[in-house]
Amino acid sequence: MILHALGHIKYLKGDTDKALELYNKSLKLKREVEDTIGIVYTLHELGNLSKDQGDYRKAVELYKESLRVARERHDKSATAITLRKLGSVISFV
């Protein structure tokens, strides 16, 4: 959680390289402990970062992975949020 929060701070400050590094570390840890909701939301942040950098294909890939995890959890809220994010970028691919 702390790595995710630090990544978000770096992202807001425009330090996208450091944000990417922190989000990836956070994602790795969340996968190790099987924190599935944490995985969903960290994938969202990585997708947002990719989208903002114009890498729409990567954003779609990350949002699709997030959607898969959200659906496996039967988490309707996370699924809806992820579908909205996916919809905001898929037309650019």
C-alpha cells in the first residue's frame, strides 16, 4: 500500500519514471501476497500512466488484466470502474 501511495505522489508530481518503478514494485508485492483488489487498483494506475504517455495499447492490456482479476473476484464495483477506464482508451487503439 505504501509503495502504491508513493507511486501516486510521484505521478501527481510528474515524476513518471519513479511512479512506474514504485507501481511495479507494489504490483509485484501484491501478487506475492495475492492481494487481488490491490492488484486491480495498481493495474489501474499503471494503465492510467500508460494512457497519459500515449501508450494506448499498453493501457488497454493493463486494464484488460485488471478486468480479468476484478471479474475473478466477482467484484462488481471494480469491474465497473475498470470497464469505464477501458472504454476511455480503447477507441485510441
